[in-house]
Amino acid sequence: MNKLENIVIRAATIRDLKAIWGIEELSYSAPWPKETFFVDITFNADARYCVALVERKIAGFIGGWFKEDQLHIVNVATHPSFRRQGVAVRLVQFMMELASDLKMQSAFLEVRRSNTAAQRLYEDLGFSVTGIKPMYYPDNLEDGLTMTKVLERAHSGD
Ligand SMILES: CC(C)(COP(=O)(O)OP(=O)(O)OC[C@H]1O[C@@H](n2cnc3c(N)ncnc32)[C@H](O)[C@@H]1OP(=O)(O)O)[C@@H](O)C(=O)NCCC(=O)NCCS
């Protein structure tokens, strides 16, 4: 499918909660409760969420925790009607650029062993498998793979 050229990424606000959670529900067998997003977006000082807009419609979102010198990507999902058009790539790239600007050294995430689509996305972006978390996902006791990427510095010389 053709890649979209008119994707706009912006910081999420609590007003985006309904759309974010709608995508979450369509995307996961064990979606996070809406309250988890509410708490993360509202109260977690380490968390940043972004949404991808296509013609002002929310097509996807990403959440990351910025702790010490690492970006932990905790969630990324694209609405089913916008998949394979480059939305998730743009979201992950945006988050990594933000992390580089904040002088984070690396980015990592967990992904289900069976989620080869997401693994392919992260591999395309330079992540590689650096660990296995046995039975990480409580709903079906599936293993999680940890994938990590060392980030490029945004500005040379500092
Ligand atoms: C995984 C997910 C976020 C990808 O979103 P997306 O916007 O469709 O991804 P992109 O269009 O940016 O795809 C980028 C690359 O990822 C890989 N990819 C994405 N979906 C894929 C699929 N279904 N099968 C194989 N590779 C896939 C491809 O390499 C793709 O590049 P290509 O289309 O040029 O071949 C989306 O399928 C989704 O929301 N899934 C459910 C939630 C989820 O699994 N999130 C990740 C949790 S770790």
C-alpha cells in the first residue's frame, strides 16, 4: 500500500483519550484499561504520548517513558484502517528524535514473540532483539522479546 505523505505528529492531550483508547481496543487482545492511559497522560511526569493525524483524524498513537537515559516505548498502535501506510514508522521515529533531543542514549520496548509485524517494524528502524522475558504477557503467558536501539545524538559535539 502507498505511504501517506500528510501525517502530522503532535503531543497527545487528555482530550485525545477517547480516540487513543478506541484504537487500543481495536488493536490488542488484552487492551490496557482506559484508566491506565488517563493516569499515564495526566500524572506520569516521565510519560509522553503523541498522536498521528491524517486529515485531522487520529490514525495512531505512541507512548513512551523517558527515564534516566533510556526511552521505553510502552505502546504504539495504528487504527486498522490506516495500517501499512507508514503511520507507526513516523510515530516511532518522532519519539526517537525526541529522545535524542533529550540526550537519551537508547530506546527499548517489549513485543510479543508472535507479533512479527511489530518486530519487522522495529527491525526496519534499527532495533534488534536484546533479551527475552519469559511469560511476560499475563493473558496468555507469552514470552516478550526486548528490542533495543542505540540512539544517534541529535547534535554532534555535545
Ligand atoms: C504493528 C503496528 C503498530 C504497525 O503499524 P503500521 O502503521 O501499520 O506500520 P507501518 O505502516 O509504519 O509499517 C512499517 C513497517 O512495519 C512492518 N509491518 C507493519 N505491519 C506489518 C504486517 N502486518 N506484516 C508484516 N510487516 C509489517 C513492515 O516492514 C512495514 O513496512 P512496509 O509496509 O513498507 O513493508 C500495527 O499493525 C498495530 O497497531 N498493531 C496492533 C498493535 C501492536 O501490535 N503494537 C505493537 C506492540 S509492540
